[in-house]
Amino acid sequence: MAHTRIRTFNTSDTYPEQNLDNDLCQAVVTRGGSTVWMRGQCPQDLDTAKNLDSHDPVEQTHKVMQNIRQLIEEAGGTMEHLVKVVVYITDVRHREAVYRTMGEYIKGVHPVSTGLVVQALARPEWLVEIDATAVIPD
């Protein structure tokens, strides 16, 4: 593991009433390296800015996480270098679907995570936006 993860946990333990399985932690310690600050990623193509033609929170989250992975890789890193995500959703009823899908991309990574339910995102068809930070070791 590239960074020290403090107090790792799985959301299946902290939210047993929800069908979640995300590896997270309370804090991440990084030393040196290059920090990759990503703008909030939305369900759109990175090259064309074309929106994903779907109103399904699972499909939108897959696209968002694929964008995050692509940006980290373009910066020279891997998903294991992801240290923080901030998840914005427009409907609390989408929480489980969004977090289950995100969990597929962060299994074993344990980033810190904050989740917010917001009234709206920049485009009305967007259901999820994820702001991410990675630190790629020297």
C-alpha cells in the first residue's frame, strides 16, 4: 500500500442496514509524492464533455469512477493512490447504488470519504458528482 491508512473499516460494518461494501478509512497519511487534485467528476466523457445518456445512478457512477481512474493513470498513478473522495448525490435514495458502484473501484484502497446530498448539480440530469484527490509517491 502506497500510503498509511488509519482506522480502516468497511461500510458493511458501519451501515449494516444498507447494502454497502466500501473499504474506507478515517485518515490517510502521505509522504512526499505528487498530489493530483481532480475537479468534481460527472457522468460525461473526458474528451468530448458529452453527457452519459442515462438517468441510472449506477451507470452514472461507473462513468464518474472511470473518469477518476483515467485521470489518476494519466498522472502516472493507480487507484491505490486515491486518498480522498467527496461524493455529491442529488437524491438520498441513490446512496446505496452510488456507493456500491464506487466500492467496485476502491476495493482494498481505503480512501477517506465524505458524502453529501445536495439539491442539484451543475446539470439537472446529473445524479452524482465525485471530487477526488490522489497522491502518487515519488
